[in-house]
Amino acid sequence: MSTIYKQLLLVFCGLVLSTFSLHGQVKMSASNRVDLATIHHQLMVEKGVVHPDLLARYPIYQINGSYYLSFLGKISEGFNRADLIKRGFIVGSPIANLVSIKVPLNKTSQLVNIKGLAYLEIASKIHNSLDKAIVDMHADSVHQGIGLPQGYSGKDVYIGVTDWGFDYTNPVFYDTAMQQSRIVAAWDQYKTSGPNPQGFAYGTEYTTQGELLAAGSDTSNIYSYATHGTHVSCIAGGGGAGTPYKGVAYDANFLFVTFLVDEAAVLDAWEWMYQKAQADGKRLVINMSWGLYHFGTLDGTSILSQAITAYTDLGVVFANSGGNNGNVNFHIKKTFNQDQFKSRIEFYSYSANANMWGQSVHAWGEAGNSFENGLIITNNAGNTLVESPFYSTATVTNYIDSFLVTGVDTIWFNITADAAHPLNGRPQMRLRVKNTNTALRVLLKSKAETGTVHYWNVTELSNDVGNWGMPFSFSYGGSISGDNQNGISEPSCSEDVISVAAYSSQYLNGSGNPVGGGIASFSSVGPRYDGQMKPDIAAPGVAIISAMSSFTDATFSSVDNVSFNNKTYHFAKMSGTSMASPMVAGVSALILEANPYLSARQVKEIIMLTAREDNLTGNIPAEGSPIWGAGKINAYAAVKLALQTLGFEKVPHEIDWNVYPNPVMNELHFTIVELPKTVDIIDMEGSIYEKNIYDGKVYVSDLPAGTYFIRLIIDGKVQQERFIKQ
């Protein structure tokens, strides 16, 4: 990048930042304002042509021949969704006060004047970070119904999977008779041909078995023809197709979304899944085997965290992989007392990935306490060759794009910062650095008067896919090393998500001795940097044998295969918290089949309360362990407790009655004549709404959309029925 180009970019960024700060009512973070300025500048340089670099870097998608930029927003009074749609914006259905917005690139300047839009952020791109496992979790006892009223297999529960690499033809997604696919619907957000799902103006939706089989698989994307989604889904609920590799909830039905790799797209995916489950009157569990560190706030205040809470309020259970950086010292925690430190930033090998760009150091401090960062370049002997000044979160208001020169080498870096981030009030700085000379060492330097600051060193690719940590390490001259603490990724930081660590399944070897059972070396360690304990639970995630996509172009070592419809389908081993999360999603489905009247938070609580300890976990304190969470998941104990837990229990009707229409918009009618004057309506959180009965009906138009229970007392006996409010 030339010096003149850099100067022009800085000027342009400053103009855009000023525009937003002087005239706009919409709050945005500094890094987002810079990103928007960068996009505008690139469009100006290219005379309106969308350069491939923009498509790789930002959530920009071509929909119906036009380019859109994805945003997440918080809305307030006066927000007019219909007006934005008329103006050409693609606006998702709000959940609580959160909404996804796709804005035509030529209309982004209009964002500053939208009434009722309190906060806006560019949707960050999202990246990915059986058989013995079923026994280890005691899910086999649940399947057999040992000591239970019956066996449970996830029947009548929907498992939604947001991922990529789905094989719609795979026999593991069929019923036990191998006749009917259990995939209710799939939405490929990458495929542009349509038809779009109702209410969403992009992607392609498949709603019949014929459509799914004709499509075969989801489309190739930045992960090529992946297999991750197939492997993960089979763990949660695969039927095995005659192999031993049957999933946890093998009778559950599926909703698949191959999602554009950004936060707004995943918010749309959740809404689509929720609508499908509500329309069919089914409980919904959503599995997310992905996450990363350089988006969100990592303390539970992010937009996605708030969205998870909103859907949890509606009864949706979320399971998410905790991260795969447990064996990497990619984190530093420093409590300052008018001092400073330095640490070497290790780089991922440029030769190992064609899209390698550099490293991203993201730092979060304490509200009211600024901090300063900079770079030092040394040789292998530790001699300082060149260094940058310190940049403070209190004074950096514009995007800084700069470089350091030593000899013939140029080290590029850029900085964005907020003195107080709009979502949590904390100071934050993101420092991105690129160095291609392995003979040079790049050190982070940091100082502050007071306060605690956390730093994470994460690999960054040019297509923004990197999500793995690289170490902070000791170098010469009194530098410090990092640790593996506070390593839980977004959106596992959400209070309401079930964040999952990974361990190796324990089993008896040929000599009858126990093997395995320890925590996976890669499983990320908590807690959150604000002290909230994470992860929540641990599940098997090492060398999990599960189905592979028959369409994948990835290489793998097949351990088994099955023939179906004149085609061979393979099974292979994969490891990661990605494999542990669907174990928990599957157990959640077993729980909800056993007791569909539990709230989402009750499901999470039951899973954590019934977690087991052993000699490998040790005694886990009441607040949980930053390695194990509450302990190892115990499907059998969880289902037993679920059966004993008073949720919104189904009480057998002494008198035959029901309510209609169901789902309902305005008036709910009863099929019995003798009714009390009032009735209790209960939401999924246990809140009670007392309603008057007029002429045999109850008006429910004022209730938010969701699942409810209507409770009557007839002849002194409690009578209850479920209904869905649209």
C-alpha cells in the first residue's frame, strides 16, 4: 500500500467518522465506523465496483443482482421496519429489541438518519473454530428406557444446526425404516437461485424430501464443500444407517442452515428455525459448533448473546462449542499499577495457509480505565530495531493504518479503539499486524495507570476465517509469556447458552482396564474475562466417529461405510469442542422429549445439576470449574431429573376438552361450555397472565409470540393445554 494511498484512506476515514459523530443518532463502535469508511473508500476507488477483497473481508453478499452489507442493530421506539423494506433494505423479524439489517451498498449513508435505530454494528464473519461417547454419557440407558417410563430418542423435538457441509442425501438423516428423511427443511444462505424462505429475501430454502434430494448438498463456500455440518448433525441425532454410530437423539428431526459467515445471518437462521418449530408446535434445540474471539464483547453483552437470551425466553435451548485453544498460551491478563509490559506475538506460518494475513491482538479493559498499546520489532538476539509509539484507547478516535520499516522489511499494522464500547462501556483496542520475515520478532508493548486488561492473540486470514490462537511468548529484555486462561469464544460467552468443553470418552480396553476420560488438551479454558464461570458442561469430543458428507472435497481416513441408494457413505473421526457441543444438543432433545414442558433455562440447569465427577475431574466446586464446567454430562441422570421436575406439566384431562385455533392470533376458543370467569395463561418462563373469559373465548392478541400453557381448574382438578401464539 503506497504512502499516498494510506494518507487518502486516513483522510476519508476521518471524514466518515466525523459524519457519524456529528450528524448521526446511531451509535457505532470505532472499528465499525472504520470498516464502513474502508468500504466506502474502496467503492470510490473502484468507481462502484465491488472488489473481491471486500467480499472476502466483509459480510457483503449479492442478492437478486444487488450487493448488500449485513448489520446487527438495537432498535428503540419509532423504528419502522416496513419503511426500511420499502426503501430496499432487507430487515429480519425483530427478536426483543434486536434486528438484522442488510443494507444496499449504495444506501449505507442513509443509516445515520434512521429513526429508532439506537445501535448498529457490521455483522462480523463467523468461523469454525459415537459409539463409545453414547455409552460414556449413559445415553444408551436413556435409549433403552432402563428404570424410566420408556426409552427416549428425541422424538418430536427439532434440532437446528447452523453450520456448513450438509449432505441432505445421507442415510443417517433418515428414519429407522430408511424411508423418510428427518430433515424438515434446510436453508442454504449461500445459494442465490432461490426460492427464498418467506420473510427472508436471500438464499434458497428446501422444504420437501424431493427438493432436498435434488439439491444433494449445500453449496460450496469459503470452506469449499465441507463436511463439518454433516459430522456434527450425525452426532446430535444421526440414525446410524445400520452402523454402530447412532447419534444421541436419533429420532429427532432436523432444521439445517448453511449460513453466510456473519452474525446477522446467524440471527436470521435462528429466527427461521424458531418460526419452523413454532408452526409445527415442536420444542427447538439449536447447536452451534463454531465461535471466535475477535468479534463480540466476550463478556455476555454482545448482540448475539442478547439474542440468545431473547430466544431462551421463548423456550429455545442453545448448545455451543467452547473453543479449541486450551493448549495455546494466547492470552495475557495484566493488572497495571503505573507500569508496563512487553510480550512476543507469535505468528501462524504464512506457508501453511494461502489466505494468511497476520495476527490480531484484541484487548479489553475495565470501564473508566484507559490503556495504551504499541509494537516493538527486534532481531533474534533481542536487539530493538524499530518501535511504534504508544496508542491510547482514550485518544485513538480514527482508524490508524501504519507500518514500521527496518532494513528492507516492512511490518504493517492497523489499530481501532473505543474509549468506552457502546455495548459494555469498556475500553477496547484491536491491533492487527502483518510480518512476513521470520527472522524478525514482533513484540506487543502495553502500559496503563491502573486497571486490569485482557489480551488475546488470534490468527487472522485475508478472508477473515481464522479463529485459532497463537502464543504470547517470552523474548529478551524482561518480556512475559501468555497463558491459556479466559479462552471461551463467542457466542459461548452468553449467559444462557450451554457452553461445552470436550473430553475423551472413557471405555474398557481389551484387558478390562479403563482408558481415556481426561479433558481434551485443546478444550478452551474459562472463565469469561469478567469472572463469570464458563464452560458450563463437558462432553465427549475426541476422535468421535460420525458421518461424513458424500459431497465433500476434504481428505479424511474412512473407518466405516454404508451403501444406500447405490451410493457409498463414509464415517470418520474428528475431534474438537465442535464434536462435544452436539452431544449436549442431543441430550437436551432427550430431556425435552421426556418433559416438553420445561423451560430452556430448566434444561440447562438440569444438565449442570446432574453432571458427574470422577477421579479425572476431581471435586468440582459449587461455582463450577474453568476446565470442566459443572462436570461430565450424564444423559441418564438428566432425563431422570427432568421427569421429576415440575415444569409446565401436562395434567391428564378428566374432561375431554381443548382450545382452538392453535396456533392462534387473537381469540382462543374452548370446546367445553362450563368455564370459570378467569383463566391462567403461563409463558415458558413461568410468568402468569390472568385472563377473563368472554362468551367461551379468551383474547390473546396482546401476548408476545411464543409457546404458552392455558390452565383451568375443573371440578377441583388442574387441567392444562399447550398453545402457540403467533
